[in-house]
Amino acid sequence: MMDKLEKVLGPLATAIGKNKYLIAIRDGFLVSTPLLIAGSVFLLLANFPIEAWTNFVENLMIGNQSLASLLSKCSDATFSIMAVFATMGIGYTIARENKSTPIFGAVVALMSWFILMPFQFNANITSLADATGVAINVPEGANAVVSGLQFGWLGSKGLFVGIICAITSVELYSWVERKGWVIKMPAGVPPTVVQSFSALIPAFIVMTVFFLINLCFVACGTNAFDFVFAFLQTPLLGLGDTLGAMVVAYIFLHLFWFFGINGGSVVGAVFNPILQSLALENLDLYRELGPAGYSVANGAHIISQQFQDLFATFGGAGSTLSLLIAMLFFCKSKRIKELGKLSLVPGIFGINEPIIFGLPVVLNPVILIPFILVPTMNIVLSYLAMNMGLFPPCNGISIPWTMPVIISGFLSTNWMGALFQGVLLVLGVFVYLPFIKTMDKQYLAEEAAAADSADTDDIDLDDLDLDDL
């Protein structure tokens, strides 16, 4: 089976490895990978799943801020603005592939992205007053138009628009350069000055084009970011409390992640209120009936917030803890092994951005199939097991999303639920295995080629013949 899959996936991986745009997106995301890994450590410290620790960091005040909020600033400086890094990185890489000046590609991509970004948004005045400490007497729920940047657009919500802007703006910039529409300086001018002036006309044309694009969106009463986000959310309307709804929601969630958009944020905006309501009903029933009487037969909901957090995925979207295990135990390429080692601890606690953007999962068709299939398998099998009474549905007790697998299953159901989590984790490893092995072979070939190139470039003094001088 693995041989057949490799015959199909091998040519696909090779084609991906030669595609300029996918290379640019992959390498562009690598810019943010070390920052995301470092930010994961601080995010874990702020949300470590031990109640005594979370109470400590939330109650320890340093000046007028808690230690938890200060720790969260490190994740805000990485996760919350990762689209900025990715847009610049993709622009840089495409410019490099086009033989343009990479640094100008990066800044042109970022400029285009910011031109399309809304700089004004509605904010609740009461919330603003609470944040600033200024007492304002306003009607409850009143809104004001505020000028500034929203963290949502700077993070994963704005990533898809960033990818589009980086590709289109740098391609346009490179096309203008190839046409020769540049300012040429006389000989003797420093190279940096020459590059700066030669970028003037291409950058101006890119700016004008994106100004006109933004003008069209504004004339229609919207903006590019809101349009894309609303367009992606539309298919999610109408999802409800059923196994089919959960599966459909998670297929969409993982498709969004494939395009670099935080699927949890998009799907969660529609689906999480339903799941939270179901979890509260479960908690009330659990308190009323106790562990002995709590069951599906007595009205407990299988689909709930805890079911999503603790049984659909292990280690983050795509259930990538299974992928990490496959990377560490079955892969040989240095790239995959080292990334697996760096991502293991965050992955145990449900933080998988290093894998999503470092492997990458984003725009990687080879990994897309198991990335969707493993969570779907987890949802269906867990639902069937709970429905058959092998173990009870999640009891509705709030358990941190960072709680490791096995422990979370025991706390939310019983020992049988914890054991079932372990079984699903292992099954996920075998589903991911043929796909990650395909990537592993590709990376091994690239590493071998790089090593051969390095050996060829080395100068061996023993080979020098002084008689030829």
C-alpha cells in the first residue's frame, strides 16, 4: 500500500518542489518558524494546564499587569502578527526566484497588503473605556469608529490576503523591471542608491494598482479582508448539533488551515457558541445525575466543546501529535527530524503552529489528505464509542485546551476514554505515515544533492599540481 501511495504522491511532491509559488510560500513561512517555536514556549507558560500555576501567573501582579498578560505579549508578538512575517517572507522569496532584489520584493508585498487592510473599525466604547481606564458615560453597547490596526488581520485571519498580495505585487514589480521601466543612474553611483532609484517606478506602479483595487472594494462598501473572511464563513452557516455537522465543520476548518487561515477562528465564530451551549447542558446534567447516571441514554450530548477540544484532535489542528510521532520515529531526513524535536513539547500541549508553518502543512497537497482524514476518523470513532456506551460523553467540566492527551480523556470521561484517546493517537500515526514518508524521501534527496554540491565545491590541496603553474 505504501509503495502504491508513494508512486502517486512522489511525482506530486516533485512537482510541488519545482513550483515557484509553492516554494515561495513554503520558504516564506520559514521566516516565522523560529519565532513561532519561541512564542509557543511563552504561550505554554501562560496556559500550562495546572490550576495552581494558572492562578499564580494570573494573580501575580508586576506593576499594573499580571504575569499571565506579560507572558502573553510574547505570543502576541509572534502568533498575533505572523501574517506580517509571512507576507514579507513570501515577497522576498518570489523576488529572489524572479531574479529581482529580494528586499524590495519583501517591502512591496507588505506595502500592498497594508493598502488593502482597513485602518478603521467599529469598537465598543464601554470596552475602550475599560481598557484605557477613562470613565465615559455612554449608552450600553454604543460603538465608535476607531483608527488603528486590528490584531486579527495581522495574524492568521489576514494570512490568505497576505499570500495573494505577496504573489501578485511582486510578480507585477518584476514584470515592470523586465520591461526596463526603471530609472538608470550614471556610473559611479553607489549600488544601494542605484537599487533604490531603480525600484521607484515599479513600486509606484504596484502602489497605484493596489490603490485602485482598494478603491473598488471601498466603493462597494467593504474591504478585501472582510470580503475574504465573510466569503469563507458563508458555507458554515446552519451547522448544528449532529455528527454530520461536526464532520463538515472540521473539513472546512482544516481546509482553511491548508490555505494558512486559522480554521479554528473561522469555524469557531459560528460553531463554538453551539458547542459551548451543549457543554453547559452536559455539565448541568452531570451535576444532577452524577457519574453513575450520566449517559447518552439519559440525555447527555456527545457533540460538545470538550468533545471538539479533547477527542477531535490531539496536538492541535489535524491531530498533528500523531504526525509528530511519525516524524520522530519513522523519518530520516534531518529537516523533518529536527523540526519534530523542536515541535514535540508544544505539540503535547496542543500548540502546533511550528508544524503547520514549518513542515509546512499550509499549501502542501501531500499532507492535506491525512490532515483532514485523521480528525474526521477521530470524530466518527469517538462518537460511535460514546453512542455505544463504551465510555460516557464529556462531562462538560471546563478542561484547558492545553491539557495533554490521555490525561484530558480521563478527566473528561473515565479511564476507558483515556485509553481510547491513546488508540486514536496510534491509529493517526499509521494514517500519516505513508504521506510523511513521501515527503521524507523528497527531503532526503534534496539533502543528498546539497551534500554532493558541497563536496564538489570543496578544494582538495592534494589535487593541485605545481608543475602546471
